[in-house]
Amino acid sequence: MTLRFGTAGLRGPVGDGPDCMNVPVVVRTTAGLAAWLEANGQGGGTVVIGRDARTGSAEFHTAAAEVLAAAGFDVVALGKPLPTPVTAFAVRALGAVAGVQITASHNPAADNGYKVYLADGAQLAAPADREIETAIDAVGAAADVPRMPVAPSGDDLVDRYLARVASLPRSPHRSVRIALTALHGVGGETAVAALRAAGFDDIHVVASQFAPDPAFPTVTFPNPEEPGATAALLALAAEVDADIALALDPDADRCAVGVPDPEGWTMLRGDETGVLLGDRILASSPPGSLVATTIVSSTMLGRLAAARGARYAQTLTGFKWLARAGDGLVYAYEEAIGHCVDPDAVRDKDGIATAVVVADYAADLKQSGWTLLDALDDLHRELGVHIGDQVSIRVDDLQRIGAVMTRLRAEPPTTLAGLTVTATDLAGSPGPMSTDALVFESRADDPDAPDGTTVRVVVRPSGTEPKLKVYLEVVTERDRPTAEATLDALRGWAASLGDESP
């Protein structure tokens, strides 16, 4: 078995063999990419190569750069570990034919990966992914692939990226205290520089998690969504009396937002941050602008777009689809705390730009005596209460995921949380919306639905980790406690899927 392109490129454990991340796999993958670019009339063009600080990243970065240089490409090999959004920015800024970022993002410490951007600046997507895999299969032994030494370059690209990010704030207000963690990844230095370039100076960092460390010693999983991953951040936020708390994932393409509430501090869900940022960005965007999210995200962005005279698109999971949602795109997000706040510059999720936009919004609200939670409550009053959750079932045996999906297709539930639901199998959908996922939805006109309450559940295998993911949403015109009770019932059903045997 060999590594194949998934939702966000190649990812796998660092080790020996074709099913792991190692230098031979990177060499052959890069040779296949070079052959595909050549066959598509892009031979000799510029290719940007970046990396994070994970185990093996430096060696893989060197191997990719050397293979592309020997194949005749103009290689810009970024000289130090940098956030993924910098590479995505560089592809568009330089008019490159492709970009490669060596990263496994928020995967466990044992993993690494290989992320590809195409000439439009967005992630690799079908049919190019399968075509490149075919080209990789045609490559001979890695030892026979030519390589040529490459000097580091592109130092100015970080400054250009920071200047772009610093231009994103829409408010003159800067009085906001920020707590920040990089979760042992590569985003800390760049994030602090970006915030300061945008005029935010009251920044406090989690020192024990600031420097890159491939062992990720203080967290079980280096993912801000995982339970406990942001404990140190929220403790710091409480200690310094911060206004907001920001958690980057290890390659800084994602950003989670923490806020004070009456009981202490809490992390916003990606959907909550998503609708807040959608409203913020649409407020200064032309009428008819496009916002987008995915099939597993909240439906609230769609209601917001309609209320603001904007267009709305829904795509499959992954920014390779979101970044290509359509013309006039001004904002896109996915519930897994990924936000694209500046599609013209970075056609991917960007945790650092998100941090700047969130800080700007929080400072603007603070000037009026409001908080992000106040703004979210206001949107719920306008658009209806939308609450959701994600239940992730991590497995050691991938057959368990297949068993659950097979059973749900054969015996789909007819009721969830007391509401009648209908099932849609997206594996049978025509065109680009076909994917291995099941959607269960109720109707607002269900006679058992209180005040038009609806539920929506999406079940799908993860494209990047050995997980079954279940996405839950409750929408109601009633009070939040009622919605929470319905959501708890959905959580119980989702958790029970973990008992499925292979």
C-alpha cells in the first residue's frame, strides 16, 4: 500500500516503506508532480517549497526542492520553518505553477505530510490528484531520480505576507488584550509579528508552547479542537485578564478562538467563529459577494448570507473545494476552525490572518462595550438559535469505520432526538458533491418539532486521520436550553456509533 492524496495532501507516520513518510516517498512524489507539471505545459515554472518543524520536515523539504531543481524548475525554497499560509501566499504572489508544504498540520507527532498547491493558489484537487498519482506510479526507484542542490531563497516573502495581513483590519481600534498559543508549532513568531504589524501590542503568549517542538510535549494531540489542548492558553487568558484567546494549530493554518463567559473561559466552535467572521467581512463587502462553507458546517452562514444580500455556496469538506467555490468569494470557512479571510491573497485557510481579523473585530466591539459573545447572541436572535457539536471516534482498525458506514446505509435511523429524519447518501450524489458521507435531516414542518426545531447530522470518515466524524446541528426559534437538550440526545446517538464492531 502506498500513501495517496487525501483531503489535504499526503499524510502518514514517519517511517520506512511506501505507506509512510520518508525521503524515497517524497522523492518519487515530487518526481511525479514534476512530470505532471511538465505534461501540462508548466515545465520550468516557479515552484515554492515550504516546511514546518516536524520530524523529517527539513530532509523532506530538501529532497523536494532538489528533485524539482534537477527537473528544470525555478525553485523558491523557503529557508526556515514557516506557517503553511506563507507558502500558499507565495504561490499567488510569485505566480508560481505549484507549491509544496511539508507538514502534517495538526496530526499527532509521529506524522508528517506533503501538501500541494496548484497554479491558482488553491490545494490540489480532482482530477489533478489522481493524474499526479498515476505519474508517481510511473517513477522508478527513488535512488535513480536526479537531484540538484538548491540554495534557500524567498526571505522577502515573509515581509510581503505580513504587510498583506496587516492591511486586513477594518477598525481603528486596537485596545484589546490577546492571549496566544502556537501549540509547539511554527506559527508563534509569525503570528506575533503579524498582530504587531496590524497595531496590536498587548499580546501574551504561552511560553511553554511557543517554540517549535516536534515532540509536542505538553499536549496529547496538537489540535486546538482536542479536549485539554487549550488548557494552558485559557489559564493564561484568565491570569492576564485577556479579552480574547487565540490558539493556532502546529502549521498555523487554523485558528481557534477563546472568549470569557460568565463561568470563566470557553473556546468558540468553528461554526460560531465562522458566522461571526462572515458577518464582519460581509459588512464591508460589495452586495452579492460570495461566502462559502462545507456540507458538515452549520447552516447559519446560509441564513446570514440571505439576510445580508450575499451569495452562499456549500462544498465538500476541504479548502481545495472551498477556495474554488466561485467568483466573488470574500470569505470561506469549515467547522474544523479553518477560515479563509483574504481569498485574493491566500486561497486556503489562514490561522494568522484569522487571528488579526478576530483581534480587530474584538477591539471594535470592545469600544462599544460588547464582546464576541454579545455579537453571537445578537446573530442568534436575528437568525435563530444554531448550536452544534462534533463527535470524533478515533479507531485503531479502519475496518470499524467501514462497518459503521455500511450499517448506517443498510439501516438508517428514522428518528433522531425524537424528530423524524430522512437520509441522504452523498456517495450517490451526482457530480462534484459525491463523497463518502451520510446526511440525516428533519423538517421544520414535522408535527413533533417544537417551534420549527430541526436537526441535521452528517457522518463521514475523516480524510486526514483514523477517525469517524459525526457533525451535529440543532436549529430552533426557541430558547438555547431547549436546543441544548436536543443536542445532548444527538451526542448520545453519535457516541453509540463507536460501539460498532468491524
